Amino acid sequence: MKALIIAVAFALSLFTGISQEKPQDKPKEKTSCPMHEQHKASQEDQHHQGVIDRGDQVMGFSHEKTAHHFRLYADGGAIEADANDADDAASRDAIRTHLGQIAKMFAAGEFSAPMLIHEQNPPGTEEMKRLRATIQYSLENTERGARLRITTKNSEALDGVHKFLRFQIADHQTGDATEMTKVP
């Protein structure tokens, strides 16, 4: 746990420095290396593996045994997780517990779990924190897990929710639609 805290603190210090750089201050990326694209892909693979490893630890269930989905709706969106195996009651119950905790945390403006998983403050969380009184979180159990519905009538909060969900889709590499879809 101590190593995780140190890693998070180190990552935060890096991201703080990066966010303060101006585009003109950044050195131009060197592409003379014939292996440039492979190095870049390797870094992206390492980041994604880190998201998986940290996610398993923070969420309390395995990415390999479950499927995550993030949905964007006109009134907000949803975070869904299901056990891949219908007989995997342990994963199903862990999903329900985790998303129940997330609903309470998000409603209180607490977004430390996504920050720990992604090693950065996901886009949209500042709006979701500030406008938390205008956002509702409701947990729905599904056959193999749960769905956390996020709804709001506030346009600025809605924009924050959509930014947050789009980031999740990209960083978890779920392949979910990044445009609004119809509520099932």
C-alpha cells in the first residue's frame, strides 16, 4: 500500500508539471528513431496495463473476469460492469459492492478511486464535484453485476459527466460509443 501511495504521489507530481507546460515550451518529438512508433505503442501498452492492475486492486474484482462499459445518454450516462461467467457470484457481488461505494463517493464529490486507477484526475470530475448537488447516482443490479446510472438536468454537469465517461472509454479501451446513445 505504501508503494502505491508513493507511486500516486510521484505520478501527480509528473502530471502537475506537465499540465503547466505551454505548447511552445515542449520540445518537438523526435521521429528520427526507426523504432519510434513501437516505443510509443509500448508506453501506451504499459499505461493500459497499469490501468488494469490498479483497477483490479481499487475495484476489488478482475478485469479479466468482467466486462466494463460506459454509456453516454442525453440525461447523463451509465457505468456498467458484469461478470463474464454467469456462475461467477464472487465477481458479480464485488461489482455490486464497488459500484455502490462509487455511487456514494461520487455523490459526495469524492473522485479518488478513478484518480488512483488512472494516475490522473479524469476530465469532467471538477465539474461533477462542483455541481454534485445537480447530479443523481442510482445503482441498478443486473443479472451478472450492476449499472450505475448518472443523471442530471444541468447542462454544465452533463458536459462534465460526458467528458468523464469518454475518458473512461478511452483509458479502459472498452470500444464503447463516445457519442450519446438511446437509454435502453
